[in-house]
Amino acid sequence: MRSRITGSILACALGEAAAGSPDASVFGDATALTLYTVDGMTEALEWANDGVAADETACLWLAYLRWLGTQGEAPPSSAPAPPARWIDRQDVLHTRRHSDAASIRALRSGEMGSRQRPLETDDDGPGALQRSAPFGLIANVPPAMVEKLTLDAAAITHGNPAARIPAALFAGLIHAIAHRELSLSDAVADAAAHAAALGSTDLSVQLTSPDAGALPTASPTAGNILCEALRLVLATATDDDAAHVSAFLAAAAEQDAPAARVTGAVAGAIIGALHGRDALPAAAIDQLTGARAVEELAGRFASEMGA
């Protein structure tokens, strides 16, 4: 289990770096927000392991407010000022990297969005999707809890169901692979069926045939990105785990769509959950700026779950 947890988070960074950097050494906004999701959930688990009940969504909001600070932004004085944690002292995260605009706006408002009090209701982009893989990596919880955590966390910044539902499907797909040990094809079929149950019929069809349509050249939705990420994962699949990862990273490097970095991160998280840490190329990890911080955060997350 630890290998899948670390593999998913690290491959998220590798996929984003491969898609967005000529030397494949620098991850971006999607990975940074994923790491803050990891840290928010780690804090909630720390409280729980100490016998203290914690509100996971509140922990995540505080984590995302700390991320906001790394982007040179600040919420109004009415918002809480969470104390710094280990992640906040990592220089690699203190760089603004094409930050998701809807997330910035929502967090700068000083309000914690929720499903009952939604923010950014017009935004259907991938801002919530790109940070949601860690919910699928949480051990010893049923799929319904993974979905609830993801939807609640997505609503902190994204009130549009078209942004929240793909995030939940993504986390559910990761959970199906990492913990339910479904095959990739079975996990995709499960996600498609669940999309239909949630009322996202079009997305269900797209998930069943992720290569049926081209990614829009401007303003792709969260659903578009999820389907494109799955297309990349499926198109590069081989019988050899390490070869699949290498083929994916090579394909990600050839992507030139505006949302290529986010697509690479989402696809990487899926592949890492599927094959685990040992399938990731050592050379790519050595080249990745901040790889040690990524692995440290993933390791702390796994340890709090007993992995």
C-alpha cells in the first residue's frame, strides 16, 4: 500500500513536470496543490491518531490557505491564520506556477466554500480535480467516504458540480486501483457507471470511450481533463509496469495543449497508483526538483495510515 501511495503522488509530479518543462525537472500548480491536500489530510489523521476528532474539510481549507501564502497572496484578516507546518518551509513550493485562478479567487475571499454555500459556481475547470488524488489513497475507508471527502474538499473553492463530480470520480478511480485492487479497465468502467448515477451522462459516455473526442484547445473542463488523462494512460499501457510509466512520460512530454501540465499530473497519479513507487524511473526522480520533499510528504501521509 505504501508503494502505491508514494507512487501516485510522485508520479503526479513526474507527469506534470514532463508535460510542462523542457528538462522535465519542475512540477507545477497541480502537484503543489496535491501536496497541500496530502498535508491537510495528514494533519487530520494526526489529530485522529491522537484521539482528537478533527474536521477534515476544515483542515484542508487551512492547508489551502497556507498554499495561498506560497503564491504571494493573502485572504482578508477575517480568515484564520493557520500555523506553519513542515511543508510550508519547503522552498520548492514557494513559486507561483500558473496557479488556478478560481482557487485563488475563492481562497482570497476568506470564506470556506461548501456544498451548501458554494463559491465560484461558474467555473467548471480542473482546479479541484487536479488536487484530488490523495483522497483516493486514503486507506481503510469505503468508496462512499472517499466521495464525500472529495466533494466537500472540492467545494472549498469550486461550487460547480461540473468541477466537483470529475474530482470525485478521479479520487474514486484512484481508490479502486490502489485499495480495491481493480484492474485499470474495471476501475474506468466503475467510474463511468458512477458518473451516470451522479447524473453526468455525457461524462459517463466519455469515460467509456475516452479517446472519442479531442481535448478542447481553450478552457477545457475538469471532465475533459479527466478523460484526456485516461486516454494517455490507456494509450501507453503495456504488460510491463516500468515500460508503461516510461511510455507515459514520453507521451506526456509531447503534449502541447494549454492544459497539458494538469493532464500529465492527473494521468501520472493514476499510473503511480496502478504500478507503485518501484516502477518509476530513477533517472526521472533524480532530475525532479523537490523530489525529496514530495516523497517525505507522501511518506508521512502513509505512516499516519499505518502503511
